[in-house]
Amino acid sequence: MEAQKSHIREKLKEWDRLLEEYRLPGWNDFPELPLYMDQVIYLMDQYLSPLPREAEQKAVTPAMINNYVKLGMMPRPVKKRYTRAHLACLVMVCVLKQTVSAAEIKKLVPAELGEEDIRALYETFSAVFQGGKQAFRENAERDAAQVFGAEDTSVSDLVFRASFLSALWQNLAKLALALYPEGDGEKR
């Protein structure tokens, strides 16, 4: 059991180092020139590579992007080309879709926003992401230390705690979204 804990401890340290260095791309990191779909797919894989997903799964596919446009989760491309605003929306959608539905994402990231509004929303999103990531790292380190520092605990204790906290945070997001004002011009 101690060997298992040691192995998992090392994997968690690796992940923590990845998270420490990871930043969402800034607005000015997005290319100025509009991109075609294959370029967008390539960039999204680069931008979102450290985020959790199934092995060998792309961060986003052409079909996913087309569905996001149809569902009103991002603006339509202009002459099959995607701008900074599209890339910002895609990053937000790809992060949010892990915990909230398409309809809820549409409330948070309405496709009808103009480029400057998308930029402001994305900059806020990135700042919140960075702060949340740091808080997560601190809490995960504390929780892991409790599991790895005690002989009477097992790795399943960490899994139980992480699963429970994940469910609580997801429920908080759902409750907040249920109260989220729709289309009232509220500053986002």
C-alpha cells in the first residue's frame, strides 16, 4: 500500500507542476489573422492540452465547433474563418463544458456578444480561472498531505474527498446558474 501511495504522490506532484505553469492564453496570444478550422483545431489542442480529458481525445473537433455555433454558444465564423473572439469563446466553452450544460454555457457566453464584450468576458474568465487554479492547487496539496501523511488512510480516501467536493462545487455552479440573470445587460 505504501508503494501505491508513493507512486500516486509522484503523479500528483507532476500534475501540480503542470498546473502551476499552465495559463490560459491571453487575448493577445490569439492570432490576429482569422484562421481556418484545421488551424483552430491545432491551436485549441495546444491551448488546452493540460486540461483533463480522455486519452487520445482532441480538445475540440470540427463537429463540436459546428455544434457550438448551431447551439449559439459562439458566434458564426465569417467566410469559414475564425477570429480571436471565436478562439476565446472556444476556450471558455471547452473549460465550462466539463461541468455545465450547453444551455448554461449559452447563458454565460452568449454568441451575440461583440468582439470587445467577448474580450472583456474572456479576460475576466481567465483571471477567475487562474485564481481558481491556485486555490485548487493549495487545497489539493493539503488534502493529499492528509492522505499520504497518515498510515490509517488510503488513496480511496483522497478519491472520495475529491469526488464529494467536485459534486458540491458542481451543484454550487448549477445553483448560481439557476439564479443567473438572462439577457438583462448585467455586467458579466
